[in-house]
Amino acid sequence: MSITPHLAQFWRDTLLGQLTAQTAWDIVVIGGGATGLGVALDAVSRGYRTLLLEQADFAKGTSSRSTKLVHGGVRYLAQGDVGLVREALYERGLLLQNAPHLVKNQDFIIPSYSWWGGPFYLLGLKLYDVLAGRLSLGASRHLSRAETLRRLGNVRAAGLRGGVLYHDGQFDDSRLAVNLAQTLIEQGGTALNHVAVTGLRKDAQGRVRGVTARDQETGAPYEVTATVVVNATGVFVDDILQLDTPGARPLVRPSQGVHLVLDQSFWPGPDALMIPKTEDGRVLFAVPWHGRVVVGTTDTPLPEHSLEPRALAAEIEFILRTAGQYLTKAPRRADVLSVFAGLRPLAAPRNGSDTTKEISRSHKILVSKSGLLTITGGKWTTYRRMGQDTVDRAITLGKLPPAPSQTAHLPIHGAQPTPDYSTHRSVYGTDQAALQQLVDDEPELGKKLDPTLEFTGAEVVWAARAEMGRTVEDVLARRVRVLFLDAAAAMRVAPRVAELLARELGRDAAWQARQVAEFGELARGYLLNEPTAAQ
């Protein structure tokens, strides 16, 4: 395949060459989710020699499975965690400035079915506005019953008294992760997916001095020397801590959040719905996303973590039942296009409690006796601040020479304001012209992957050439998002995607067949009903 000098920096051979050529790194970050990418980008932008290693794909785990919100957390405000909300609202404003192609100002409406509901929630949201300060996305306000019904076309009218409108951010999580990895590389760092850390290297005094790693594609081993090693692996932080100190007490307790994706007919307008208190005290959202609607989430403590968590039957039924209480067109299992589950890396409670409300959402940085830094907790909205705080901690420990953080106003790859978020290529920002050039050069790439989908072959080729997509799953789950939008459609297009990837990556027919089979097995976990031949 022909690679321009600009794209060559993202090619795997280039990145593996950097891994072997660099004899010592200032900082090695383990984990390619929101947290790890935030740490690595902060580090490289300060001038440190930075390497990020991800065992699977960027945002493979929790970071691709969010509610698609960049928000301060209305729920946390209700719990009195004003400091966390203020910090998140500030970071929300920065993200809107630094990645305007991916983050947008979204109107949310809380319908009120009691005389006190409207005034009560409006009062709290006015405080939300104040905490946002100069980075506010707009003022909250009361809506009449008539305006609420007009704006929320599918909301239950019986008993409705009015509503409250407020503003928050909405985004595409894994595309932001991919763009962060690209930005990291453009800043001079090295980011490699499908390279697993297998051990920690220590000196005679037991201090961490690097890592051992293995290329998941070829099996090639690597030994990496580094001044600082950061464990930023989300729900997997305890796995790395066990490499450092076998038998260490668990730091994280995973909590599962499940989302259902429905056709836009279930929520036809541009506004999002927010139910602040469901029957069991949870928050429920219905958020327009890529021409569909994401409904969720749950908050279920789990005893163990997994790269591919599965929704529990009770979680699915809870979302369907609760949505049906508020929507005149109630969704059924057969209406669900995709179901996905994500695990939040919550700090494990010390009193044995399973109540997730008692588990902190704030991030924490721990330093092991070996000098290993571990960052845990937090959420997508505060990823940048988590990165800054982690690198600051390494500096205060004397591990890195002082240098100020640069990320508060650092544009993320693709950054470009867009007047129209409805086109599927708007999330590519400044890369849209390059995508169109692919189609101009090879018109066949302009054809849709499937008649029911907006995505074309050009996005698949671009994922391989510029976005480090290595597998059918990488592309359909985290580059063009089809797996999360319509799992049955994702299974249908997998052979074409495998064919295009094989051409780009130099793979044979056997590789294509394995990719299609493996992806099909994975995608069935996102379906509530097996697709028929017609689907």
C-alpha cells in the first residue's frame, strides 16, 4: 500500500521501529483507554520521551462503552460532591474547545410529573450552571407542558406538568480515543495497540525500571527501560499491581453499566431525555447518537472484570421497563439494535459494602514501594486532568524534571468546528478531505458497506492507514461504531471489511476467514435476538 509521509507516522512498522530504537524512555504508560491516553499525551506534550502500550485496541474496554456524555455529573451534584462537579464542568468546556468535531453542546430535558419536580430540579441545575462559570454551555430554564411535549415527541403526556432544559456535552468516546492516540504520535510519542505488558522490570533495590512486553500479532518480545512506569489500565489495574506485588489487596471494584441502542423512531427529536430518579434511585438517559438513540445506564457491582462484559438479563429488563414508563412508543427486546456493557473502575470499598454510591468516582493516584504509579477512578470527562495530575505526581516525586502541562489548550487531532453533526463524516474533522480523496482516487470505496448503513469502504481503508485499525473488530467497534449501532448489520458487513483490511495489511484469505468468524462470535454478544436471513 502507498503511504504518504504524513500517514507513515501511524503505520505499525514505524511505531515498532521506534519501540526498538529508543534505548530508554522517560515514561511508559500501560493502558490505552481514556486514562492512559490522557497521561501519555500530557507527558509527551511536556517534552518527555513517552511510550504507551495497550494489550488490545485503544478504548477496547470501558472507554468505548460510555453513555456518550461529556458532563459534570448531575447525579454527583445531588450527592453533594461539588468539587468533582466543578472540575468536570471545567474539563467539559476544554474538551468542547479542543475537540469540537467530536464534542457538541447537547440539550437535555427532564420531564416533570409532579408540582414540585420542575422547581426542584431547576434550582439544582442553576447551581450546575454557576459551577461551569465562563465555560457554561448555556443557561438552564423551565419548559411549559406544551413546549416539553413539542420537543419530546415520544414522551408520556399523561400527568406531565412541564420540564427543565439544561445543557451538557455529548461525544463519540472511542473516536476521541483514536484521535488522542494520533495526537500523541504527532507530538513525538509512540502509541502501540495490540502490545501487552507481561511484566515489570526492576533493579537490584526492587525499583521499577521498565516493562517487558509482547506483540500480540507476532509474539515478538520486548524489553523496555523507563524512568517512570504508570499503571493506567482501568478495571485491570489490579492485574498490573499483582505483577508488582503478588497478593496485593484489590484496589478496584468493577461496576457494570449497560446501554441499549434503538432506532431513532423511539426518540425522534434532537433533544436528550434525562430521568433523574428511577424506581431504584438510578439515573436514566436517552441520548441521540449517530442517528440512533442510546438508552441507559445501569450500575451493577460485579465480582470480576472482563474485556467483553455481557449485559445481565435483569439490567436489560430494567432499561426496557423504565423506558416504557416514559415513552409512548415503548421499546421491546426485538427493537434493540445493539446492547453493550462497560465496567467502571471504581475504588474498592474498605468496609465490604457493595453499594456503588459509596464508591468514589474521583480519581486517585497511588505510588507503590517499587515506584510504580497507579491512576484509577475518574471518568472520560476528566481524562485530561487525570493525565496532568499523574505527570505532576511523577515530577513531585523527583522522577521527571519539572515542566508545565500543555494539554489544557492543545487541539486534538482532527479538531475543526462543524456546522453539521448529522453527517457521519463530521467526526473526522480535518481528515474529511483525505477521506474524500480516497473516494476520488478509487470510486469503489465510496459505496456503502450495507444499504442500511451510512458508512463506506473509505472509512475502513482510512482506519487501516491512519487510525491503527488492525482487525475487523477494531474497525467496526471503535472506528466506525457499527457494532454499537447495529450488531446485525455489523455481522453482515464483516466480510467486506475483512477483505479491505486484508488488502491494506497484506493478509491472506485464511486471515480474512478467521477475522470474520471471530468477529461474528463477538458480535452475537451484542444482540438480544439472533439475526434472521432477511437481516
